[in-house]
Amino acid sequence: MKRKFELYCEKLFDLGLIDMKLPDMDGEKLMEMLAKLLPGMESIIITGYASPEGTIRAARQNRILGYETKLIDVDRLLSLVGEISERKRMQDQLMITDRLACVGKLAAALPTRLTIP
């Protein structure tokens, strides 16, 4: 588990698939740690329990986009991941568009002619 957490720290992830029952710690604690390190990361909870209190508490405190019970419906999970991926792509594109608009405004404010002494 420690190696997996170190891997999270080395990379930037947009989405985490997090099991609520882990060998070394519970998923709620892992989500708290990841939220501090990767505040933009969203998560899908995976659990073998229908509605555990820890899962509900974690969902309220973190960016939880989905909840899957075991046995996982792979088609549903892939569909959810695809939706999240598309939303992230659109958010990134909007951010780029906003930055380009700011550059355009700055360029428009520059004098049209520069005089060199």
C-alpha cells in the first residue's frame, strides 16, 4: 500500500478508483491524504458494502463522482470514467480558452507602435 501511495505522490492523476477496504488503511483515510496532495483529483468509490457510514462520510468530504459496489459492472464503470474524462477535457479546454482571451486583452492594450530611441 505504501508503494501505491508513493506512486500517487509522484504522478498527477485526475481520477482515483478507491476501494474502501484496503490492507494497510481504509479508503477514507487514503482519500483524505490524496485530497491534500492532489486537490483536483476526483474519485470513484468501490466497496463491497451497500451503504457503509465511512463511504458516505468520505463522499461528503471529498470529490466523489461515483459509487460502485462489488461485483463491478464494468460497462457502467467504463461509461462513468468516459464521462469524467470528457468533462475534464472540456474543463481543460475552457481554461486554455480563458488564458488565450487574457493574452488577447493584454496584446490589445499594448501600443500599436513602438518607438525605438
